[in-house]
Amino acid sequence: MRGFPLLALPVLLASLVGCQDGCSCRADETSSGATEPAATEPARDMPEPSAPQREPSGEEYSKVAAAAQGDPSATVALAQECDRGLSVACVSLAAAWESGDGVRASEAEARRIYRASCRRAGEGCLDAARMHADQAGPYFERGCEAGLAEACRRWAEAMPDRAEEARTRGCRLGWWDACTEPVEGCGGTLARCVERAAAMKESRPAEARRLASIACRDETVGGCALYAELLRTDDALAAQVAYEWGCTAGDLASCRALLDGSFTLDAATRARAEERVATLTRAGVAPSE
């Protein structure tokens, strides 16, 4: 995102759902035990738009059909979307296997899909780490590289020798305690920029917008929730785009704002917001103040 204004990006951000490399979210061949994620694509700070859907493999659908129980319709739909390569659907499908929603609960199936989704698309990494606690560090690293602030924070804790890298990435994504470098135009760090913008919301709205915009551009998206709030009255479309970036980075307030009924969301955007809320809730992440 190239700074203010955000109006050039609504099409770009409307479909942030699929596996970034166009792959299916099928699991790796090993169905038991943890496998450390191997990044098979260049690291990026934010996901790119979805790749075109591929022909469904049928593998996840077959597994769900064989273990269906109760009302499996929603879980079957997730399996079909996962077979088409939609990573958000794969993560939600893994959660269904974990909880036994529409299918007989299977921790092994949940682990398999979380692990594969994390490696291949950067989705599900917090869940993969949660279910493979003895090998959590690489999953947190992958999630941080994919643009999830909470993954950066936990990566720093799990792998102290990589903490500096994790903190640098995490600062841009909204882990404000990790910010140490001054930023031009902020009067301090990015954290200071957002702090000043929040304090000026009522008294100096134009300056508040300027400061918040510095923390909502390019790969730096930690200030997007505040920026969206400041834009919301005058430019709802730009606000929605900013909320989408904040939600993708794992800001619960941004995700909930997208889902509060004020915006017209396509199915892809809604699915990502709902998946982020569910993932962060499972990980025990509290909403920011």
C-alpha cells in the first residue's frame, strides 16, 4: 500500500483469501508428528491477492465425507473450498476437525491441515504452533513472515536469537512494544506516531490522519485500525480498505469493525475476517485497547 489515499486498493484487497502460491492446502504426506515448516516462497510482509482457483483435488472432501456427523453441510463446503486451494477455508476446516463440528473430531487431521496451511500459505501458523508446542518457533516465524503481528511477538519469545528480526517485522504490523527506531514525521517511533494520532482525534483530526497514515502504508500496517476510524465518516471505502489491512495483520478491532454490518463485504473478505477472529481467539489473543 503506497500511503494515503487508500482508494487505489479496494480491488486488490477484496479477495485476500487463497494460497499465495496457488497451491492446494492439502497436507504433507506425513499424517502424524510435527514437521517444521519450510518456506517455499519468498517471505513477504503482507499476503498478495489470491491466485486463481485450481480444479478441486477432492482429497479433503473425501476425508470429511467419510467422517461426517451431525450436520456436516458447512464442513463439507469448507473441504470443497480447501480442495480448490483456498487457505482460509483450509484453516477453518482444520478447526472443524479439531472441534468435531460436522465431522468426527480428529486431532491428527487438524494438525495435518494447520501444518500444511502454515508452510504453504502462511495461514494457520498460530494454530500449528499451538498444536506442536515443542516445535513452535518455526511456525511463528512463518506466520510473522506472512504478516501476522502476534506470530512475530511469539517468535521473538520462542527464538531469542531471532528476536531482533521478529521485533522489526512486528513493529510494522502493530506490536508497538517492539518499536525502537524513530520514523520521520512521527516525532519518535511508529508507536509514538499512533499514540499522538489517537490523542489528536478530536482536537486536530487532520494532523491525526497524517500521523496515522504513516503507520498504514506499504508493509507498515499497525496503524490501519486507527487510520480507518479517522477516515470512516468521510471516506467509507478507504476506511474499509484500511480495516482489511489491519485485520490481515491480526488486529481484532479491525476484523470486528469489518464484520459489524457497516460495510458491504464480498465472500472472500468476510471469510478472511471471520477466520482471523477465530484464529486469534483460539490463540488467546486479547483485543487491543
